[in-house]
Amino acid sequence: MPASLARPVTWWRRQSLRLRVTAAATAVLALALAASAYVFVAVLGEALVRGIDDQVYQRGREIVALSDANRLSDPVVSSDNTIVQVLDREGRIVDATPNTDRLVPLLPAATREAAVRTGSPLFLDGRPYALPGPLRVRALSADHGVTVIVARSFAEVESSMVTIGHVLIAGMPLLLALLAAVSWLVVGRTLRPIALLRRGAAEVGATARSRRLPVPEARDEVHALATTLNDMLGRLEEADARQRALVSDAAHELRSPLASIRLQLEVALSHPEGQDWTETAEGVLEDTLRLSRLAEDLLALARLDEGRLGRREPVDLVSMARRTAERYGLDLDLDLDLAPSVSPVVASPVVASPVVLGDTLDLRRVLANLVDNALRHAASAVRIGVRAEGSVAELTVTDDGPGIRPEDRERVFDRFTRLDDARSRDDGGAGLGLAIVRTTVEAHGGTVHLEDASPGLRAVVRLPLAR
């Protein structure tokens, strides 16, 4: 872009939205008014000229008819200040109205012949004939070589057009100024809710996270914007609360094993002669492993919260469930419950193998956490089930333990949540297992819930099948 154009464009972009909208609206209105005024003046002038031409022609036809009938009066009677000259074959004026010259024809011979031949009206300057202003003239042919010249003054029409032009020239700037002022006020009122939103957003800070932006009453785009921003603030506040709770809970969980490690080491160092260092090392190792598991769980949650999956690959749920059952040992009474289906080629039932898209390690962790949780509460048996229903694969882990009350079945998926019968840190963990399960399943586009197994509890994971 040339430098001569870059400066105005830059200046225009730096102006306020209110000024730009008002200026653009005023410019468009100015162009529209100018075009409308031009069309109005042109149409009005043409209509007035056509009206005069019709009057001149009608009067000329009347004079021609009277001339042909030898009924012309001398002088010709003037009607509506119409000028009439009747010329004989030699071009001499034989009759005329009192308001015109009886010696000099209004049109010379050549012009008169052309006007008679074409039948078109002409403009004529009346000042050489002592007549005011321009004239609208028409020449018509009568019998016996007689020519009738009829004229009418155009001064009144010209004066009217000049007056209309002055009115438009004086009125259009006033109208544009009025429209610009109205546009300025309307745009200002339209942008006022946005200004309120800006001030409200400026007041939202670290100490006022619960504040919400003002929502205008009008159900327009600004209302939708304010509602969307308030929903976003609500989500941010909820995420901030979860983050703070996670930090607080993680600090609380980390404090216990660290305190245990510190206590064991301080006791061992205070009484080294009677200390069983093997037992101390085993205790410190156990607490260290607990810290390691907690750190891994926190890292997994952080990765899942960011929506990052390790890989997207086909995962065979049957093979994964079978390997999990073998790893935990058949003496735990694990049973792989596979739903049969009918092969399209062979009519005999075959074992279906549901396949989903996802991260193999994350889905193995989901199943392992569910199995660990089931084993922790099972009385005698744990069962893994894999089924396919339509376009959804269903993975279930069922135990025959005491179960969970219906009102607590959603709460156990919260982070660092342990029910009263699982608060032992040695047996109950840190309370992140089911939270990791739900976050992982939702990241894979699935759902997870708990239901009554009568007796016991069943964890149901539903994932979309790979297409």
C-alpha cells in the first residue's frame, strides 16, 4: 500500500468504533441523499418541461385549427401568457398575440423549417426579442403554407428549479448533521452494554473471582455475549477451585508420608545402637513408594486435564481384560465374562472382540484401578466383563463386597475422596484411583458409573467402538 494511503487507513483504524460507525453511516446517508436529490431535481425538471411542451403544443394545435378555418382573430387572443406568431408563405407575420413582436419572427427561416420538420420543441433566449428569460418554442405547419410559432416563458420553471436547488443545498447539511447526531446517540446506547461488560471484566480479579458481568435486558448479541462470558467465568472459577483443592489435598497427602519418613529417620539417628536398620529402610521404602504412586497419579491427572492423550490406537478390550485377569491370578476367582455374537460367515457363536480407539496404557490403568478398588472391598470374587452393544463397548468390574450407598456413588469419583470404610492410607490409597478412571474415560469420549450388583458393586465403563 502506498505511503499516502497508509496514513489515512492507520488513522481510521485507530478511531473508536462509535466514531467509525457514525462516520460510515453519515457518509452512506450523504451519498443516498445526494443521489436522491439529483434524481428528484432531474425528474421534476423533466416533468415541468414536459408540461410546458404539452401546453405549447395544445395551444399551437388550436391556432392551426383556427387558421385552417379562417377564424383567427386579429390580434390573436393570448392564453396563459402564451406567445403566438402566425407567418404566411413568405415568412411575414400576419397575426400575433399582443405580447410579442409583429415584425421579427421568433425563429429564423432555417430554424423554423427544421422545427416544423422534426416537430421538436426548442429553447430560445427571449432577451433579443424583449422577452424575459428563456422560452420554450414550437413551430407547427398549417394550410396554405402558413406556419404557427407558439412559445411560452420558461422563467417560472427555471426560478422554481433554482429555489428547489437552494432548499436542497441548505437542507441537506442540516439533515446530515441531524442524522449524524442521532447515529452517534444510537451507536452510543448500543455500545453502552459493551462498556459495562468491559468495566465489569476489569473488576474481576484474583480477589473477586465470583463476580459476574452485567447482562443487558435486550435479547440481542450483546446479551448472548454477556451470558457466554459469565458461563466462561463460572467454568474458570470452578477450575480454579478444583486446582486450589487439588493443591491443598495433594499437600495434605504428601505431608503424611514425608512426616513418617522424617520420624523414622530421626528415631533411627537418635538411637543408632538399638535401631533395626533393615526395618527402618523397609518403612522408608514403603512411604517412598506411596509418594511415587501419588506423584504418578498427580502427573496423570495433570496430563488428562490438559486433554492430552498419549496415543490413538486400536485397543482390544478382550485381550486387555484377559491379561489383567492373568496378572492378578486365577486364585482370586477372576472370571472373564464375554458376550457371544454370531459370525456373518459361520452360524456358530464366536467370541466378540470389541475394539476402541485410545491410549493402551491409559485404558490398562483404568481397568487396573477398577480391579484394585474391587479387590480392596470384595468378599470372595471379582469378575471382569466385556460386551459390545451397538456402537458402544462396555467394560465392567464386579465385586461381591458391601457396596456403596447410592448417594455416595458419584462422590467417590472426586479427587482425594475416601469413604469412611476406606480411610486407611495403607489400604485405601490416596483417593485418586476413581478420579483418574473418570478423567481418562471422559478423555476417550466415554462414561463411567457405579451400580448395585446385589450383592456388591459394579463399575461400568462405556466407550465408543472404533469404526
